[in-house]
Amino acid sequence: MFYSSLVMNIWNLSIYKYPDSNDTENVKNRIEMYKKMFTIYETIYENGDYGFDNCRLRQFYGDLAKNYMIINEYENAIDCLEQSAEYAIAFDTLPEIFKHTSIISAGYTFEKSKDFNKNFDYNESYIVLYDDMAAKHFEPIKDNERFKAIAAMLKKYAKKEI
């Protein structure tokens, strides 16, 4: 849908305008751009019926958590990891055919087997748990109780297909 390209353009612009670095101002500007992307999603899906976009929100909240780690805002990073995990689980537990209900997206359906081209053998929960949360930049918060709770929750859903 049209708004997906709008959000992706903002995401690309955040990388282009404020390249990955440890520059605090760049990081803060990227964070603000991510917040604008979330506002677009919340506007489009007022009923929380994100469908496929649960997958993108998982990624964006994971990226945002990394940005918060760069500027040592650990609680915000953990908040974002919780959101990333929730969107991953929401995507992984979607029914095969999902119908949108929000006013702008009403009438559209998402079919996992038809609309999701998957070129990997694991689900979104697995990505958050074993790729995102295992990254070195989360080392300072790995002993945090909330971090451990997120990992425990994801272990219930993380799957690698053989």
C-alpha cells in the first residue's frame, strides 16, 4: 500500500541524512524520524491491525533500540526491544489470512503464504532473540531483568525451520 513506501522513504532518509555513527545529534535526529514513522503507522492502523507491517515495526523498533544504546538511554532501548518483541510475536501468530479493519486499510487482506516472500528459515521472534538481542551493543543491558524477560517471552515463539 502507498503508505508503506512513505514510511520506507522516511527510514531511508534517516539513514542518508543522519548516517550511522556515534554522533549524538545524528542519533537523536534518527530517533525523531523513527517516531514520525510510528505516528504514520498509528494513523493508518488506528485499530492496531498491522498485518504484514508487524514485521516492519519489529525491525524499526529493533533499530531504534540500537540508537538508544548509542546514547546510553538503556531504559528507552529496553522499551523498544519490548515493542520489537511484541510486533515479532504478533506477526508470527497472525492467521494465514489476515483482514485489515482500520478505515484506511479496511478491505485489504494479507496472506502469509502468498504475500510474504521469505528467503530465510526462521521466524520474526527468532530474529529478535538470536540476531537483534544477541548483538554486542546490547551487552550493557543483558543482565537487566526486563531484558531477560523479553528473551524468555521470545523463546516461547522463536522457531527455526529445518
